Amino acid sequence: MSTVITRQVVLDIETTGMNRLGAHYEGHNIIEIGAVEIINRCLTNQHFHVYIKPKRLIDPEAFKIHGISDNFLYNKPTFADIADDLLNFIQGSELIIHNAPFDIGFIDYEFSNLNKDIPKIVKFCKITDSLILARKLFPGKRNNLNSLCDRYNIDNSKRILHGALLDAEILAKIYIIMTRGQISLDFSINLKSNDDIFIDKIKRINKLEKKLNIIFANKEEIATHETILDIIENNSGKTSVWRLNNKKNN
């Protein structure tokens, strides 16, 4: 039976202007692109990362966010120089982006300025907005990257300033955890359809044969478990069985 390969690319950009929807219409440009590859829900070592020389100076407000200066970008390639490499990296993938309309709008704008008849990204990539997903899981809560890192116990101590590659790497970890319930369902289905493969590998252990070591969960594992229970309860609208059992035992 053939294996279906799912390729996802988690992408983030930094720009010359403040991160607000529609800023590219004010003549702003992309100055950094960071993207990491996920194959079948596993991060690979493949990534795309470039700094780009813009056609205009960086706004002071934007500099405070990402810390990228005009002098630093002076000898960097233009968007036209890196456009083909970017296309090759993202083409045919599912793009995972936090607040996707902002990033996609900017990239489409930069492509359109090349006058190469490059279609809108939505024509050759599936777009998934992780911000929309987070808002569905945690309605009424803050769902920026820092808040999600706190919620999922992900280390973001290196995120002093915004950086496209670092933010893409962090978002990839967040996305994999946020969608963990989906893969669990798929695994259950696949396991049921391939029972004969697994049954032969099951070894029953006689209780008298060997005493099993009990390994207790550490603080990080407990925090992750509690986060998953929050997701289950948000999706189902009911209290999870684990928490009901804890109440009974207490």
C-alpha cells in the first residue's frame, strides 16, 4: 500500500512597515522570509531563509519590532533575485501562516511587481491560517505566538525581537501540537484497518514474570497533557473523562 506524503511549509515574513493588513498597498516591502518544512507532521532540516533589500527605508516603528536596519540590508539580494527560489520551495505545499492574509498579500504584491504573470499563491498552494485555528480552539483569549508558547509550554526565550525564521520554527511546533487530535484520529483509523499487521507484534506479559517500572510524568509532560485536555473540551463542549475521574478520586 502506497504512503501518502503530506508536505507543509510554515512561513513568516518581516516588512519595512508595521504589521497591519494592507500595509503593502502603502508601498512597503518584504525584508525577510523564513520558512520551514514539515513532512508527515515531522519537522525536517529543510528551510528557506533570506534577507531582502527593499526599495524603501524601514519605518522606525517596524525597526522596533524586528531590529533589522537599512544598513544591514544594503548588500542583500532583491526580491527579484530570490523569487524563483521562493517559488520552488513553496509550490504545491500547504502553507501554514499566522494571520495568513497579511503575509500572502505581501508576497502576492511582490510577485506582481515582477511582471512575470505569476498567479496568486492560492492558485498553487493550500493556505491554512493558524491564527483562525487558534481562535477556534481558544475563543476570547490572546492567540499571538507568545501567548500560544505559554499555553503549550514551548520555549520562546530567544524571541526577543521578531525574526521570520525563528517565528516560523516556533509556529511549526505550535501547529503540530494544536492539530495533534487530527493525527490521533487518523492513526486510530489506520490501526483498525491494519489489525493483522500489529497483532503478531503484541507480546502479553505475565504479571508474575516481570515487575514493570512506573515512570511518572514530568512537569512539562503534565502541562502538555492539560493543554490537550483543554483542546478536547473546547471541541466537544464537555468535561474530559480524565478530569471527571480525577474529581471522583479526589
